[in-house]
Amino acid sequence: MSVTINKEIEKAQVLAAGLKKNLDEVRKHGITADDIQEMEEACEILRKKDAEVEALHMELAKKVRETHLYLAELKDKYGKHRMTIRHHYLQPEWAKYGLPDKR
């Protein structure tokens, strides 16, 4: 769970507990038991959504690692083939093999 979301949930839960204890007092200011219940439900929904996001982050991190491995593999293969062309053919012929410049 992210620290920011965790802190907000904790603050809301502490407030909800305090409001419940003093419900008779805060009722005169328009806060109802339903309002408190809605805030507690919002905490639970947020906790679940944050867990979903965390799972997606882990999945994304895995995919990014895989992608970087494939990128490294591609660069290695490209570099080997490029050097083969550069070492076996003169520069004017490089373009014929897909190497348009010196880099």
C-alpha cells in the first residue's frame, strides 16, 4: 500500500471512530451515522483499489524487465550483424545492407 494512501485511510478511520463516539454532539452540525459509514466504506474501497494498483505495478515492473532483456538481446544481435557488414564490405556498400551511415 502506498504511504500516502495509507496515511489518508488511517486519518479517516481515526476521524470516523471519533465521530462515532461523539455522534450525538456532531449530529447537530449535520454529520450523520450514514455519513460516517460512507467514509468507512470509502476507506475499504480505497484500500482494495490501492491493492489492485500495487498488483498492476508489480506486473508492469515484470513486463518492463522482460522488455529490457529483449532490447538488450536485440542490440547485441544488431551490433554483431552491423559489425559483420562493416568488416566485410566497403563503406559505400553498407547502405545496400541497411547501414546508411558510419554510426
